[in-house]
Amino acid sequence: MKRSLSLVVCLFGSISLAFGLDTLWTGERLPPLVRMVRAYGGNDERLPPILVVSSQGSQGISALGSSSLTVELDVASSVPPDLLAVLQHCTAEWDADPNPFVLDPTASRAVVLDWQLAPPQSRYYTYRAKLRIPSTTLKVPVGGNWKVLFFEIGSERRPLAEARFFAIEPAADCRLDVFTDFYQPRRNAAPSARILEAVVSNVRGYTDGQVTTAVFYRMQRWNQPYRASGTRLASGSSLSLRTTPTMTSGMVGGIKRFRIEGLPCENDYRRLDVQNVGLFPRSTTPVRLPLADVRRRGQFGLWSTPEAALITSDVSPLDDEYVPIEFILDPEGVPVRDEDVFVVGSMNSWQPTREWMMSYDSTQRLYRLRQWVRRGQHAYMYGTGTLDADTGTIRNLSFEEFEGNNSASGQTFLALIYARSLSAGGYDTIIAACSSAAL
């Protein structure tokens, strides 16, 4: 007997599972569709996903960090999927750490069982899982960069999604200073830039040679690291537009400095508030924003924010769904001819992908994108870059074209200090973390 499958044809040109049986009439089972994954400190969406761990290497307290983390995973599936969460230790560059001794073999894998049903009217996701770290089955024994990889049980070759977080073993004090600098923009933008300098002191249990690296992030943008190690030029990330000069001093008088120069100021983020059900009703018809977005050239708008986090705390559980939005960007008669245009923000964890690339309407001379956005307060910007058709990655991501560059931007930066631990076969741990908002 043939079994039917209820499908909703998305307004973005793809087919998305809504409700119904998750088998085709051939009996083939469809994998769950991951809609969003994110991690944050404790129960506060604004806190960075930094976990404070107690180990033999930790000798103090940290000004940043939480005793626990929350990981959220939204999926579309007709039944709660059989997913496995696996912890993976990584290097400062987010490469998998091959050292098996940094994992607790009894507490590095967990079957995801705590599923919550989406609101009845939801058309984009059906279940949400919330994981707490640490837990009985997920424990973080050492510091460093970590990933939570989600696999479908029985198909564990390729993860369906990943969430990134940090673990700190406090063993030093840290201060982040932000100064004004200049750089050479590729496009017509102000040359204002930042110098970020992390000052590390009171290092306990590690020598100068072991304290090797500082990695800087714009807060909440964990896919765009800027690494300072040694005196060489370091590429900010695979998404970064340019290399940036870095400097690392030796430990003098018990103080060591890590500096990165020429980092574009960017601009405060555009703000999108989709909490109001009256303005953004429950529908499968995309809601077009009241006015088309335009080039800001560095100016601040009425709807802007320096914070990059997604805030959903004011959304009631009955309204905690996704709504279809149509983003409209007016290039003012000057479309970008040599690069692609993307919507990048808290709605996609600040990670541009093929699904968030805008199309250019040559008739109306506008960029358009229809996508589902979770109810809440979002921060976003329009970026340019080049989509690699083979790998699906974005090269040379930049926000100069449509956002401009403003030295008054109040974005918050984070610095993480890494040291080489000699225990457990050797691994890179985080011994200090500090943050500072640009003034």
C-alpha cells in the first residue's frame, strides 16, 4: 500500500518537509532537515559559548565563561529523529584534534532524546532539541575549541550539523584593548580599522614558550576567527577578505602581548525584529520588509544594533516558530558585477551559504532573497563574496560594498589565549578569555 508524504514546496525554490510520514511510497526514509543550530552560555542567549572547566591545569577563575552551555537544534521531521551528539576536540583553527586522550570515552557521545514539539502552526521546523553541557553523557575534560557534531544513527559518516563552543582552563589574566587604525579598502569605504591587543599577565603553570596564540572574534561570529601567533602574517579565516599583520611579544615582566592590526571597523548591524505576529503573521507567504534596504556607506540607521546575538527570550512558546521573509536590497543602480551578494546574520549563525545568496532582478534592479527566519530580534548585514560551486564555501567575504565602514561602530570583540598543555599527550588549551566593545 502506498504511503503518502505531505510536502510543502518552499518559496525559495527547494522542497521542505512539513508534516506527514517521513517515508516515500518506495519506503525510503528521508533524513531530518536541520534548520538551525546554535550554542550559548548558561541560559542567556547573549553570552558567548565559553565553558569553564576544572582540571589539573586550571589555577584560578575566569572573568568570562559559564558553568554550563545550552545547544539548540531545530529540525524538520515527522517524528523525533534518532540523532547522536558527539564531542570533538579541535585546534585553535577548528581542525579536528587527532589526540584521543583529550576525550572522555565514557562521556563524549549521547543520543539526543530531549525533543520538544514545535508550535502547531509551524511550517518550517517540527522539533527542537536542547542539550546541556556538561551532562551525564557529555563531559568536557580539557580546555580548547570543541564541536558538538550531530549524526543520524546508522549514518555516521557525515554530520548533519555542528555547534562550536570553547572551554577554558583558567591559568592567566587577560585584558583586551581596542585602538583605532587604518587599512586600504578594496571598495569605496572609509579606511577606518581596529587594532586589537590582548595583554596576558599572571600566567600560572605555563612557560613563555607554551603561551603561543591568541584568537580574536567579533562576538557571536564564531566562523570568522582572526589568529595571532608569532610574528608572521595570519589569515583571519577562510571567509576573511585579506591577511592582517599580527605581532606577538615575548613575556617581559610577566606580561605577554598579542596584537592584530588593520581589522576593518565594519558598521553596526542592521536590526530585524520579527516578534510581532501582527506585522509578521503565521503564513507561508513571504513578508516583504516595509522598505528596501540600501547602501549605508557607513551611516547608522534607525534600526541598527552593535550586538550580534539572536534574542528570542521575549517570544512566547506558542509563537516560537519561523516566518518567511523577503529581503530586498536596492543597489541604487550599481549592482555588484564581479561577486555574489549574501544575507549574513544571526538568522544563519553568521555563516553565509548558497541558501542565503541573493538573486538579482534585472527588471526591477533589486536584489531579492526569500528565506525563513526564526521569530526574535536579529542582527544582519549584506556581504559580498564568491561562491565556490565545488565546495559550497564563500571566498573573500566583505561588508564594504553595502555596509560601508564606520569608526564609531560599537561591535564587541573577544580574545582567547591558548597555551600548549603537556598533559594528556599534549593539546592546545585556552587559559584566558577577555572581551571589549569598540568605543
